[in-house]
Amino acid sequence: MPDWLKLLPVILPTFLLFAALVPNVLGRRTGFRWRQGITFIVATQCLVCVATLLVHLIMRVPRPIAETEILGVFHPTNWVLYDGLSGLMLVLVSFIGWATCQYSIQYLDGEFNQTRYFRFSAVAIGAVSWMIASGNLIGFAFAWVAMNLGLHSLLLLKPEQPGASRAAWTKFAINRIGDLALFAAFGLLSLEFDSLVLADIFDSAKKMQLDAGSPPQILVAACFLLFVAAASQSVQFPFHSWLPETLGSPTPVSALMHAGIVNAGGYLVIRFANVFGLSPLSMNTMAMVGLITTLVAVIVLMTQTSVKKSLAHSTIAQMGFMMLQCGLGAFVPATIHLVAHSLYKSNAFLRSGSVISDQKAIAGASQWNRALTWYETGFAFTVSCSLFAVTWMLFGLSPIEKPGGWILGSVLCLALTHWIADAMRSGSRRLVLQSMATAALICFLYVTGFLAADALISTSLPSSASLLNSRVVGTLVVLGFVGLYFLQTRFASATQLPWVHAMQVHATNGFYIEHGIRRVFRLLATS
């Protein structure tokens, strides 16, 4: 087999990275062909990634074809690590990148900076793809930095807009904190495992999980530094405040950022799951930070009137919940969440204009202020738990045996309870039955998605036995979401207590966290 074929997952991303060397003047001269060329390369990469993932799945089926030379493409090398996880993420990033570029051809038609946009969109997409497929720490770190620099240039497409420069430079400063943490963590990992190759590091980490002893302190420090890098990238508290300020950027930039680049922190945690599995303390910390991020973002989200601000805080909340899942050891549900959120949020931003009319229609159809009785709330909760339990039993699964299963199951049941209770508030029996059927479908899709993702990426994750979590953390997570459920009910109530009204006012202003961040970075974050 030719050696270049083993580098297949990173060949086209490398061409996209070379777009940074193309002068803007040359891009303006070619005009439409430049935009079509970038879009064509991204579309080709998407097709290659889909084909490669399909071949990877076929190769996992026991048959004589598995002995052919094509298996060499999937063997880890010093530069490329291709498995189910990286294959799935490459398809996701390539597809969203292609959809965003295709949308941008007409959206930015006639704009002076459209050449610069396509240039650095190519860099960002290529860098994210390189990071996903990278087989060593150096390539991963290089792609991580290139990805953030590409996004920084995209955020500065229109520096004359109010707050655009401030948001870009605030994010730039926060990213440098994450870069330093990532470099330090990679340095510690290379010293501990005496290797820069990811496959070697993960194999050594799996062997260490079999030992009953506590991990070395250098490894615990590396896990915390990796988490800091992931938190700064995936807008975890308190690094989240810059995201709502980037709303002035063009819609395709927001779609690409919210649906692809922000998720890089989650991918970092899932990719290094075998390393994180050695440090329960760092995973518990991850779960608590994810919980705080989710609660703060959801409370602020419930008070927003701007569509784009609502989408931004929705992203923060989803990233917090994804990090919470990782902290509980539920890396498979976290991967499902990451993929589903990316697809949904890219679609939401690209059609944010029609979201306004959609929200008006929903608001007009859901203004039911009748308070539910405890009996009705209990009925909705019982139905939700029953649907969840029956669905898992049909597939022969037990949430208790899965990492974080009972905790995430409780959160899902609370979400379905709110869904069914809102339908009961309408007084329509037909709507209640429809909501129950939808809840059953959600449970079915959740379980089937879990089984599919588990079959695809389980070999890249630590064993369930090594993912023991604190019961205290689990209890706090459940209590936090229970409190959020009742707070959301109070916000939607026609009569509000004084303290609820005061919290709503503070939440509208994001609890003033943005103001504190601006003071810290006021030298860079100039408007």
C-alpha cells in the first residue's frame, strides 16, 4: 500500500490550510471561482470522509475482506489516528463546513471581505479536521492553534461593527490561556508516557486503568490542564462570556463557530477519555463545572428576547451539559450530544431569520398560564419515567450499569416531564397524547443513538469499570436540574415572587459576568 494512502484523512485538510498563504488580492481577482473552489474542496472532503467511514464500518465486520491491504488505512501512524470517533467527527465537520460555505456564496455575494472569509473558513475547517485526525501531540497542538487563529480572523471580518473587535480580542486572550494549558498538559503527558504518539499514550493509559493504585501526580496535573484547555474552548464557566458578544459577526461565521469550533473542547475531552479516566478528581471537577455552566446559561436563556442571544446561551448550556456528561464518564452520550447539537445549531443559525416567525407562532400557541396541581405534575413525571424505563428494558439495557446512567436518565425524565406538563397545561387531551407519543419517540431515538454510537466509538473509550463517580456529585447534579425545573416553572408563571423577579432582572444582564471579563481583558478588548 502506498504510504500516502495512510494520510488520506488529512490530505484535503492540508490543502485547505494552504489557503492562508493565498493573498486576498489573488482571491478577489478570481472572484466566483475562488469561492467555488473552496466549497468544492470542502465538499470533496465530506464525500471522502463519508466513504472512509463506511469502509471502516465494513472492515469491522468479520469476513475475509478484512485481511486485505485496505486495513492499512486505519492503522494508527505517527501522524494520523483514524478510528470510529475521528471518522464520525470528520464527517460532521466536513458536512457542516460544506453547508456553511455553500450558504455563504450567495449570503456574502458582493461583500468586500468575502475573499478573506472563504480564505479563513478554509483554514478553520482544515485545522479542525487536522486536529480530529491527528495522531500525535504536536499535530494536535498545531491544529488547535491554527483553528483558533482562523476563527479570530473570521470574527474580525467587520471590525467597524460595535463590539466586534472587543469580542474577538477577548476570545483571543481566553484562547491563549487554553493554549498554554494545552501545551503544558501535552508536555506532562509526553514525559509520563515517554511518547508523542496518541495511540501509544492511550494504550499505556488503558494498562494503567487495570492497576488499583492511584495515578501519578504528574498525570493528575495533566488532566486538570487538559480540562482548562477544553473549558476555555467550549465556553465553560467562567470562560463563556465572550460567546454572546460575537453575535455581530456574519451569520455563516456564527454557524461555523457554534456548530464546529466551539465543540473542539468536547472532542478534546472525549479523545483523551482514557487519560481522564485515570483521575476521578478531575472528572468530578469537570462534572461540577459543566453543571454550573448549564444552570447559569439556562437561567440567562429564559430571560432573553434576542434570537441570536438565545442561540448563543443555548450553545453555552449545551456545551455545559456535554461537559457534565463527560465528567460523569458518559462519553458515548456526550458524543451523541455533540453531533446532534452541531447539526441543530448550524441549521438554527443559517435559518435564524425564519426562527423569529417560528418563535412568534410557538409563543402564540403556548401562552397557557394555568398552574398545574401536584397530582398533574406527578402524573407527568410518572409517565416520563415509565417511558424511559420501558424503552431501556426493550433493548435489554440498564441505566444503572452505565457511567452516569441514572443521573442522565433523571435529567431526561425531568425534561420529558416539562414537555408533557406543558401540554397538560393547555387542557387539550389530544395535545397531551401527542406529547406522550413524542416523549416515547425521544426515548427510542436516545437509546438507539446510544447503541449505534457505542458500537462505533467504544474501542476509543475507557472501560465502564474505571469510570467510578462520586455519589455526592451525582446527587448535586440531580438537585441542580430539579431546582432548574421549578425555577423555569416560576419564570413562566403569571404571578412572580419578588425574589424571582429580581433574579430575572439579573439574569437578563447575564449576572454581569461579561462586565467582569471586560475589566480583566480591557487592554485587549477595546471596542
